Amino acid sequence: MKLITVAAALLSFAVMVAAANKKYIVTFPNNTSSQVVDDALAELVAGGAKLLHRYSLIQGFAIESPEETMETYRVKAQSLSENKPSIEEDQVVTIQS
């Protein structure tokens, strides 16, 4: 009986953790150095984010991150005077004809 209780608790914790993560797209102005993008990514990964894709045609990346980590980074990013990133929650886009 205890094993079932422990398993149920672990499963609910895993569901809560997964639900707290969202997918985001972070992009930077074209003239931003790769080092600035690398530093931003490293900061987010240190906060629990997971890299999903690094873009090659634009300066940016897609990540899955805890909301708290993104909110902290968003506040910091808004105080930057240059190379300010655009941060958007990833979503499905459709075209209606």
C-alpha cells in the first residue's frame, strides 16, 4: 500500500513540474553577437530551461522553461539598453483563407 502511495505522489509531482513548464521563442536583433545569445541561453538553462532548437538564420532559440525562470529573465532583459530580446510563448499559428 505504501508503494502505491509513493508512486502516486511521485506521479503527481511529475505532472505538476511538467505543467509548470512552457515553450518559448527567444529572438535577438540581427546585429547581436553570438556570445550574447549564448550567455542568455546559458542563464536560462541554469534556471531549469531545456533547449529545444537553436536557430541558424536568425539570432535566437526555442526553449521549454519553468514560468518563474522566464519571468525573471524577462524582467532582466527589459532593463538592457541594447540587444534586447523578444520573448514569446510558443503557439500554433494558422492561416484562414
